[in-house]
Amino acid sequence: MINARLPVLAAFDSDDDLNNWTGESLSILKIDQISSGKVLKATLIANQQYTNLTLNNFHKDWEGYHTLNISVYLEGNDNVKLCIKITDMINDIGNQTYDDRFNYCTLLTPKTNNIVIPVNDIRTSPELRYLDITNLSQITFFAMNLLSNKTVYIRAIELQ
């Protein structure tokens, strides 16, 4: 089923799609002001060093694709620094060090934020090797040291 959705990596067609994610206060819902389709609502929890949301079940071979496109809506009035971590199986079974995976941070503003990341940047991000984009394992979104809970809505995650 996951491969049938390509180039979409995360769809929100039913509550069963929640099984592809781990995180706090997750739900799938329709909000017309945010998207014409359903979205994933998640809460980034305050007073923790790291609060995260992880996509575990997705098509893990990105060979032949050029960009990862993510659309996230931030609710509220405050900006939030959101980081994205992408790992492969080599990182997961190894030391899981920061410099052995893809890391990217961006400042979300209270609106729809469209993030475009070249797949080649993901591949070449580890210091001592290439990330195996044919055997990826996780996409994690995280924030650090939030003073208050933040609600984000993932509208789309897809490859082009």
C-alpha cells in the first residue's frame, strides 16, 4: 500500500494512517482553512529538551527523485524552529551520531510553510559517507526547549 501512493510519502486518508507515525496527540482531520484534503494534527510538547513526531512507515527508496517536499501549517502567533532528521538503516544500527544522518532546521511561521529539500543534499549530508537513500528508515520532525505547546498540521510529504 505504501508504494502505491508514490510520490506521496505520507497520506492522511483514514485513521489507519496514524499507525505510520509516532508522536504526541496525533489525529487526522479535515480543516478547510488549512487544506482541501485531510491533514495530520500533532502537538509539539513544551518543557522537554526534544519533542518530536516521526514518520516510520513510508516508501524508503528515493533513488530517481530530486526533491522532498513538505507542507506544514503552524497554528498560533509564534514562530517555531522545526528540525528535520532523516536516517538510514546504517545510522540506526550504528552509533546514531548527529554527523552520520541528514539534519535540517527551518523557522516555521504561523501559516503554511513549504519546505523543499534536494534529495542529493540528503544523500551527501553525513560527514564520512553517503546516506543510503535506497534504504531510509525514519523522517523525524522535532523542536527543542519549547516554552509552550505548539500545534502543527502536516499537509503533505512527497517526492518529486
